[in-house]
Amino acid sequence: MTLTADRLKHYAALPVPRYTSYPTAAEFSAAVGAGEQERWLRRLDGAEPVSLYLHVPYCRDLCHYCGCHAKAYRRDSVIDTYRMALEAEIGTVAAAARRRLKVSRIHWGGGTPSSLGAEGLASVVAVLERYFEVLPEAEHAIELDPRLVDASLAGALADLGINRVSLGVQDTDSLVQAAIGRIQPVEQVEAAFSGLRAAGIQAINVDLIYGLPLQTIKSLARSCATVTRLRPQRIACYGYAHMPHRRANQKRISAVSLPSPDERIDQAATVADCLASAGYKTVGIDHYALPGDPLLKAQEDGRLHRNFQGYTDDDCPALIGFGASAISHLADGFVQNEPDTTRYVHLAQEGLLPAIRGCRIGQAERLRGRIIEALMCNFTVDLDRHAPGEPFADELALLRPMISDGLVTLDGRCLRMTAQGRPLVRVVAALFDSFRQQTRGQFSLAV
């Protein structure tokens, strides 16, 4: 059956998680904290490499659209204090683990990590290398504001071993940029690409956003064309989540300037069409890569994963997060650091683990997490393979109208998203989320 326009709008307007984890952060509570983190770190197998995430929550100016844990700063002393706290936390975590762990992935996020400056970044990397064994083949990635990338910074990043960069372009249209508080001429983006490539950093990603104020199909198509001419290796395009009740900076965006649900659907399709025409292949629901990219190989081999940075081929069993609001994913559960930077700095400087909330992962959560990840990454899941003996009677009953609407097919106990249903995979994944009824209002629209 063909999905009608009315039913498409119905599903696209449903609030569902992005499923970068399961359980999602909405299920974290104070019942899990630093004590659990210490025990879980101690249980890490030193033979298996881990991934590290470092969060720098500061920006010179906070963009109107931003939904990240970020804040503006005016004094460099604030950055210096935060850097020292970050370095202190690294030592505290390493002591809790009681072994020098191997590292195969490092990812800096923000905020704007380069707020630390070249010397500050080098200082943190030196502390990491003191306590961890960073493997020679490790991927070392950082998120950057292209307005702040010059030849000097690019060279410093390369010297630190950073070999992948993600540039937050978001949109290249001047009217949209003014509406989101991020004036960023195309020439600045081009200069950032040139500087990074001249420094030897060839793996460059670009982040785009659809659903922004004043954005149109035509302007978004122009943005896609501008970006693809620069030939980044990967492009991620996310739907803007307007939640001014949770992010005060988003109150500067008028809801009447936002695209309608119908327009959001068309915008998402426009991005997919434009990037496909430029030679990019789809990875999951919101990532695109040039042929030969490791993400495409992982997708083909069934090794694609989804974590807090999006789609990844990272197979590490543990992710350790450093910095305010950073989340660690360990074998027994998730823990999240104190998000308030002042309190985070105090805890870290006192030599305490700054985790204040989280959740345990039991057998039921692991099972449902595997099902959701299979849907999000592969658009198909065999329930008999992942959960033999589990009836999922309620879930399969809720699936029936989606089958009738042509979103998904069911062959025995094997679910497969149809071509028209793939953009709505989060809606199907939510059927297997046992927490979804309590927290559904906290999430972004499905499209």
C-alpha cells in the first residue's frame, strides 16, 4: 500500500527519540552516579581498546538554533579553568580504571572545542597520552566552527594527530544564517577546507540542518550544491528540533518563521536527492558519504553502529566521556557528568568523578537496544535472531497500521522498512522502546 500524504504527515509529526543510545538520556536518573561509574570503570577489560569523548561546552557566541550543552564565554580565564578541570578528570578516571587503557577513537565535541586554543588542546592531549595508550591507528576527530579555522589552527591540529574534522556549516544562505545567529560567508567555509587540506587533514565532514527558520526548498538545494562542490568525505543532515522550553537561546527563533511539517518532509527529501545527485551514498537516515568511505563498508557488512555522535563504524565496547554533561557508555550502563560547568569544575578539581546521573543496562535493555540499533542502522531486524522466544505481542499489534500504511513489511518475524518508510524508521524503532510512553513529549519530530 502507498503511504498517503495525510498519513505521512501524521507519522512525521510524532515526537520520537533520535536513538543515539538505548535507553535514551531521558531515562537517566540520580539513582546511578559516580559510585556506579567507578565500579564499572574498574571492570573494563584492559585488552580491549576504548573510545574517548571530550566535551568543551563553550562558544564565543551561542547560535540561536543550538540544542547542545553549550554556553557563551567572555573571559579566557574561564577556558583555562575548565581545561584544568578536564585534565583533572582524565587522571581521576584513569585511576578508577586501575590500568592504562588502550584507545582507538578520540572525539572532541562542543560547544567549540577549539575554544581551548592550540596550546590548550595540546595540553589536554598530553594528559590523555600520559594516562592512556593512544594506538597509532586511532581515529582522532574534532568538531570545528569553520569561522574559527585558520592555517595556524589547522597545522596545530594535524601536529596533535587529529585526522578527522567535522565542520558545522548548517546552511549557506545568508537570510537563514541571520535568522539562526550564525553569519558565515561561504568564503570562510572554503578557507577552512583549504587550510585543513593543506595541513594534511583530508577526512572532512560537514554538518547541515534542515527545518531552520526562513529555509526553503530552493535555498536548501543551493546549500547542498555549495557544500558538495567542496567534496567533504561525509555529510550529516539533521532536522532542527525547536524546543525553546528547554533551550533558552531558541526563544530567539520565532515559531512562525519555521517550515511547516509538510515543508520539513520536502526539505528532507530535497537533501537526499541533492546529495545523491552529487554522488553521495546514504548511510542510515541522516548521514551521507562518498563511495569507498568506511561507513559505507560497515553498513554493507552489518557493522554499522549508532552512538551520541551519530552513525559510526566504531566497534569499541566502551565509550568514556570527559567534560561537563559528557556521557559514558560502559558495559553495565550509562553515566552522565554534571552539566553545570561551575559544579563540574568543582567536582573535577576535588578529584571526584563528576557523574551525577545515569541508568543501568540489564538483559532486557540490551535486547531492545540491539533491535532498535538494527532498525536504525540496517532498516531491518529479525526478531527470532535477536530475541528468540520473546513474543512482542503489543509491539507487533501496534505495527499493523504501519504495515497497512506501507512503512514496513513483516515476513514471519522479520521486519523490513520499505523505501518510503525508511525516513520514518525512528517511529518503528519507538515501538520497541519500553520507556516511550512516559517521555515521548521530550523528543524532536520524526522528520
